Amino acid sequence: MSLATDVAVLAAKDIRIELRTRQASGAAAALGAIALVLVGLAVGPDADRLRQLAPSVIWIALLFATVTVADRFERIDRADDAFSALWLVAADRRAIYLAKVVSLTLVLVILQVGLWLLAVVLLDLSLRIELLALLPIIWLTAWSTASVGALALALVSAAAHRMLLLPVLLLPLLVPTLVAGVGASVAVLEGRLADAVGWATILTIEAALFCGLGILLYEAAAAPE
């Protein structure tokens, strides 16, 4: 099979499992909803302040979602030594990494869209046509975060305290993505679309860079012992 076919098959497997169980995405969605409610209650009816805080809350929820969903996919692959078998039969091991990036990206995009819709309701964000500009930003941040998350998880997959180490490793790597994501989102919410384009360009570079690094380093990082 070709690399694209292998990626599609492996990614579809991860997505089907998450659709059936909804364990990781459900936990991430619940945390994001709770965070939005708490922010709305704490800030009160100050619409400007709520609009400023909404992107930060959503990107924090995105970080948590990355940890929980990536760990869920990894635990499934590592069960019963399935990952070692997959590693041996894979014609191109880059497909394993790219499939993780694709499946993580799709899940994170869906979660972000849901959280933004919830933010419109709970944080009293004005619903304007310009908010459609958030869609490419959502996709770029999800792609960048998934690229880093899949590689970081491979580095700590054999560690005894994987769930503690993963956020510690992820946070420094994702700071540029989170900063650019918040900047782009705030620019869209405030109607500064030219500024949003600049931030989106930075996100595109970051996503491509992280994905390229993952392709180069994944095989060395994830090789079974």
C-alpha cells in the first residue's frame, strides 16, 4: 500500500475507536465547558473582558484535549504489544506518525468548533460573519498541536509516569502555537482581519515545521525496545 493509504487506514482506526468510546474527547469537552462557565461567572457581564478571555480559555482546553486524546490513542496501540507488531509490518513507519497527526487534528478541530459555539452562548460573544475566519485558525492550531503531541507522546510512551511527563514536554513546545492562536483569535473577535492573517501565517509556518520535525524524528523516538 502507498503511504497515503496507510495513513488513511490507521487514522480511520483511531477515529472509529474514539467515536465509539468518546472517553478522551468527552473529558476534554467537559473540561472546556466547565472552564467557560467558570470564566463567565467570574467576570460577569463585561462583554469586552469576556471576549478577551475566551481564546485563552479555549486554548487551555485544547492543551488538555491534546494530552488526553493522544494518550488514549497511544494506550490503544500499546495494548497487547500491538504497537510492536504494527512497527514490524509497516512498510513506511512515517505512516504511523502521520496517521496520529491526522486523527488528532480531526478530533481537536471538532472540539474547538464545539467550544467556540459554546463560548458564543456562555460568554455572550457577538455572532458575526467574520467569525468564520476562525475556522482556518482552528485547523492550523489543531494541526500544529497534533504534530507536536504525536511526537512528544512517542518520546515519553515508555515512561512510568507518562501522563505527568507529557504536559511538561508539550507546554514549552506549544507556547508559540498558543500565543499565535490567541493573537489570531483576538484579532478576529475584534474585527482586525489583517492582523489575523499575519498570525495565521505564523501558525502555518509553525504547523509545517513541527510536522516536518515529527516525520524526521518519529522513527527514532518511537522505536520499540
